[in-house]
Amino acid sequence: MIVPEADEVEIGSDVVTDPVGTYEVSSEVVEITLDGAEVLATLTSPVGAPELRPGVVFMHGAGTGSHTNFTEQAVAMASAGVYVLVPAKRLDTYTTASRNYPAMAQDYLVSWRFLRDRDGVDPSRVGVYGESEGAWIAPVAAVIEPRVAFVALVSAPVVPPREQIAFAADQYLRNVGVPDALLRAIPRGIGAQPPGGGFEYADFDAVPWLRQLHQPVLMVYGTADVSMPIVQGPLVLQDAIAEVGNDALTVRYFEGANHGLRVDGELADGFLDVLARWVLGLPETAEAAPHVAGAQPEQQFRAAPVDHPRWYANGDMLVWTLFASVVLLAAGPLVWFGGRVVTLLRRREPRRLPPPLARYTAATGMSAVAVLVVFVAYVAYVADLALNYRTDDLVVNGGWVALHALGILAVAVGVRSVDAAVNAWRTLGGRKLALGHATVWWTTHVGAMSLLLICAYWGVFPTLF
């Protein structure tokens, strides 16, 4: 548990620093040459600031990537006397399935060296700022390059990406009020290896890097950020850096601020002042009390490791099991249609399944498909509610009950269909069905059973425990 030492977020220490708004600001776009690529960067500078000044390189989260991002932060910090460089995110090596955080840190360090060597910048006072995903990268850069002066982490996950995603999904869905069965399905989905491979970065662990971090650290969170472990994160980082004797950790919590440190669309009041003063006042501000201040953070559940599911629900099997089920279900109608075409071409009277089998077979296939379609629609609607911070108890709870009922009905239809087939076989005196009829019946029922088993794995059917 974390208990702020003070309600006010101001950074302590008797050191005198220039406040935000002291200097005029100028901006220019520069080009940074990386290993195999070039990116643009925006350099924001204080005009007329005396002596050598500190500098900071901004590292993007997953939702930003342009050199034009972080303009408010850059202008505010520059107006207090800090040089700010915002490089664009390198995108030729950054995809949904593939991200290499140590390699990204190396790229950002090229920008760090560029800023360090600029006129007016104190080369011993240039640090890094990482926001969200960038907070995984910033400590890595500081370990690779020990001359990085400080590390500022905003909305930092700290825990591995897979754990953070599972935590965020769980929190969003709890806010919507989804049933527990759907919450239990989250680890099954997030713990699975996606089809086609990739996503190795989902298990990136920052702790081994944090255990080598000797620089002072500022962590900032909004108390309304439900996607991040806002209590657990600082505690994990504090324990990790303590292993190298580093106790220079400052934490600030802003009341009602979201993941982007915004309240009603505006940056949280005082955030820019905290950031600028902490950077300008180093090293004194790194040790200044209060170390933890602001609003009281709350985190009800821990971000925890996610188990990998069994082979039949992992990796490519996620696709192949569903694909096989759909193929089997589609094979029945195709065989039936092909048989009808052949009989018509041969001018023969078409042979039909015994009367109850045809309708029960069709009902079995259609009911299984209906369960899957309704389940997907339900999950999509719930996800939309969660991402837009809305609730709809009627659909969330009523829809889940209706989905259970539909699943039970589909099973009942399948059982009745099998019973009808057994009765028909007895009526025929044990004679076998025609090959085409048998193919239609078996492919439809096996496909339906497979589809319902997939739905059961994701919690569609009610459980006793």
C-alpha cells in the first residue's frame, strides 16, 4: 500500500528553480540519423536562458509517435529553462507483432546524444522521459548509457506487457460489471500465444533493468488511470532500484487524472510545474521530501503473471480449431447440395434423410453457429462499453443470461438430433444411411460439437463453481 506523505504535489527542497513561463520559447525541426533510418525531431529551447541548462528526451507511448506530440509538455518545460527533444518513433522496426525495447532504447539514445551536444545544454544534466510504453524503454536507455542524468516515468506499467494488458482488461470489464465467468476468460485469451507467432515483447520484464538503475527517478500517475497498476508499479520499482542502493524515487499522484495525465481534456493542474522543477532542481529534488505526495491512489487487484493455456487453445490452434469447426459445418450443406445436383442431372428422384433427421441436423448446425455469433457480438459490445467508459446493465447481465440459455438450447437440440438419429437407425432395421446422408449428418454434428466446445472454453456455458 502507498500512503502519500502530503496532499500537495509540489516538489520540495530549498533549491531555487525558474518556474514555468520564465522564458520565451523557440522550436525547430531537426533530423536524427539512426542506424538504418532517419526520423524527425522537434527541439524546443528556452530563449535567453543563462548558463548551461538541463535537457530531456521524450519517449513515446503506444498511442503517440510523431515529433509533434508532447507540445504542451515541451513548451512548458522550455519556458522554465529545460531543452526538450521529441523525436518521432521509429516505425520500420515497430509493428503490432514485433517490438524490441532494448533496440528502441538504442535509437532514443541517438537523440539523447544529439541533445547532449547542443549549444546551451549541460551534457551532464540530460535525462529521459518515458510515458506509458515509453516507461519500459526509458530505464533500459538509462542502464545502457549510465551518463543519462535522470529518468521521468509517466503512467508507467513497470510490470511486463502481458500482465499489464490482462490487468487493464480486467479493470475495464469490472467497471462495466461483466459476469465473473467472462473475467476468468481474460487470462485464457491474453495468456495465449497469438496465431502466427510474434509478440515476444509481451513478456518483456523491466525488473532486471531496474535493478541496475542508479539515476534518480520521478514517477507520475493519475488516480483515474484504471489501465495501470498505480500502486504496485512504484512499489516494484522501489524494491528493484534499492538493490543497487538507489533510493532517489519521487512519486506524485494527480486526483482524477487519466492515463494521459488529463482531467476533462486538460493536463492535470500542477503536473508541468512538478516535472519542470524536479528536473531543474536535481540532484537536490531527488532526495527532497515528500517523496510520495498527491491524491490517495487505489488499486484493488494486483497485476499478476498470466498462465499460458494448453496446446489446444494456444497459438495457431486458436485458428485451426475454429477453422476446422466451420469447415465441417459448411461441408454438410455442400455435400447435400452436390447430391441434389447429381440426382437432378441423372433425372432421379432425390433420396432424403428420414423426416426428423433433416430438420434436426439443420437445427443443430444453425444453433451452434448462433451461439458463436451471439457470443462474438456480446464480447464486441462489452468491449465497446469498456473502452468508452460506459455501462449497460441490461445488455451486460441480461445478454449473458440469454447467451447461456442459447448455449443450453443448442446442446439440447444436438442431443435431440442424436436421439432422432438412433431412433431412425432402429427404424431402418440397422441399415446404414447412404454415404452422402451419413456425411451430411456426421460433419454437421461433429462441427457443431467442436464449435460448442470452443464456446464452452470461453465461458459461454454456466458452471456450478
